[in-house]
Amino acid sequence: MVKLKNDLAGKAVIITGGSKGLGLASGLALAREGAEVYLTHKWGSVPDEEVRQRFVEAGAARPPVIVEADAAEDEDTARLLATVKERHARVEVFISNVSFAQAGGALETYSKRSFLTSLGYSAWPMLGYLQQMKQVFGQYPRYTLGMSCDGPETYYPGYDYVAAAKTVMETMTRYLASHFLGSDSRVNILRSRPVSTDSLRATFGEGFEPFLRRYHGDDYFIEVEAVADAVLALVSGLLDGVSGQVILLDKGVSFCDNLMRLYEERDRYGL
């Protein structure tokens, strides 16, 4: 195991939408380093005992604290932070992972309500949590990470609102970094290509992932563990000079993801 410059043992980590997918993978990675991980969820699609068992299997020193909290509701955030305050003087790591957005469609179907709802769940929580953390703890987390996707620069059907919300979050991250100058806080975005998760299948349907794997290959996807490793690196203390950045995890696929690649590999894909 690589020794981290930043000792996470006993330190508070908050991950919104942390009961499965990227949030859970990140929580497991940080818990292996001794962090006390607080996971939030809204709809409880994964039983708490199943999540706790994952931490046991991962060799975590501490079980997770699982809290039902809607990331878009200030009252739920306040309740969560009061729980954390009972045991910790500061939040070491905050990962804004929860994302929910209305499905987009034809231009005539756009609605202001759907757009604002998407912003409220996929962009605002990172800012709202930080505001309340400053009020409760007197300081911002040492590390803030926002989970994004390549939607702002890559077309996905029906992804209009998601892409817009993630763009807002990424832009605000740069401004947050300017506010953090001179302090022991930093903020970054992890943007990844598609990850094989329940969220991906719920958004695009069961046939989407097999189609992409057939015509783009397995390298088009990013493993949840790879994202979790990037999270660990950014909070390790070894990259403290990095802030206000949007870091793309794509294995280099973005450069060659075009018709030229398909032409070069046309025999492989039967084209």
C-alpha cells in the first residue's frame, strides 16, 4: 500500500449519493485508509446492511455512517452536519456525488421547472453544503471534489439538463478555488467517461452499455475503482497544489474517439 502524505485515519468524509456506484467506491477507498465515512442517500435503493457489509469486506477500520438526506434540502444537510459535528471538528473530504436531472428532449419540451430542478440536484448541492459547513465548523473542508461527466463536451441523447448542470458545477469550481486561495482548502472536479453503474442503465436503458462496448470497445468505459483511486490521489496530500481543475479520466480515448478510429478498426466491428 502506498503511504499517503495526508493521514486520513479518523477524519470525516462526507459523500452524497454514497450508497452505490462512484460514491460507494470512493467511500470504500477512503475507509481503507482509516477515514470515518458518512454516506448519504435519498431513496435507499441499497439496504444499509448491504453497504456496511461492503465496508467489512474491504477491510475498513470503521463502519460507514449512513444518513438519509436529500442533497437539495437545506434541512437535511443541517441535520447531517450536526451529526458529523458531534465527532469531528472539521470535514476533511467532501465529495458532491449525487446527481439527478430531468431527461431532455426536443426543444419544444424544455421547461424552466425541469431545468431548475436539475440544477438544484446536480449543481447547487456542492455550493449549499460548503456554505453550511463553514457555518457549522468555521472552515471549509480541506478537500472538496465534485463528480462530473463528459456530457458538457460529448453528445448523449436526453442528456441536455445533466450536461448543463454539470457545466455550471464545473464553472463554479473554478470560482470556488479563487475563494479558497490562501487557505488550507482546495476543490477539484473529476470528470469521467461512462462508468458501468445502475445510474447509467437507468438513464439510457439496458441496451446502451452493450451497444457502446460493441462499437467503442471496453476502453470507452472507466471502472469505478479507477475513479476511486483518483479520489484517493487528490486527497492524499501529494497533490495539494492542484485546485480549481477539471480532471478528465478517459484513458486517452477522447483523442481517438472518432470516425477515423472506426475506419481503422472496421473489420473488428464488422463495418
